[in-house]
Amino acid sequence: MESLRDQDIASMRSVGAVIQTEARNDLDPSMLDKIDSFSLENLVDVKIGRFLDQLGKFYPEGLYDLLMSKVEKPLLGQILKRTGGNQVHASKILGINRNTLRKKMKIHGFAP
């Protein structure tokens, strides 16, 4: 018997697949298949490594905050899109307070 969490995950995946397809219209399907074969962690690791390679030996102060903001913005955008902009639902999914979500939305330029 599937647990409630397993059912939720399966449901999110089916909904997510539709939204991801809409968001990825401009990418070559064969490229998406290749990307999907890697874990999120591996993709992030490679992308951060390439970013740091481009910086050379110069690492700006506040690098952690810079990188976290680059990850946080698309995460918030995806969750808000998938919840239809419902901030209460989005904040529950993200595990943050609704006021914190609103603050982050303002920082990243999302309409409140």
C-alpha cells in the first residue's frame, strides 16, 4: 500500500511533468533526455564548478549568498507556478513562513 507521502510525490510528478514540458518548449528534446539522466545534485555541482572556473582565482565576497539567490529564484518561481501563485500552499511546500516567502518574492522580483 502506498503511503500518503508516496501518493503526494506521484501526484506532484505527474503535475510537474506537464508544467516542465510547458517550461521547456525551447529546449531540444534530446538535450532534455540527457539532462534528465543526471541527478539534480550532479547538475548543480557541474554548473557551480564551471561558474567558478570562469571566475578564475578571483572569488568575490558573498559568493554563498550570490549562489543561493541564483538557486532560490527559480525554485520560488517553479513552486509559485505549480501552486497557481497560492502563497500559503507554496510556503507549506517550501517549509518556510508565508511572510518569509513574501519577502523572498519581493527580493527576487515576483509580484506579491
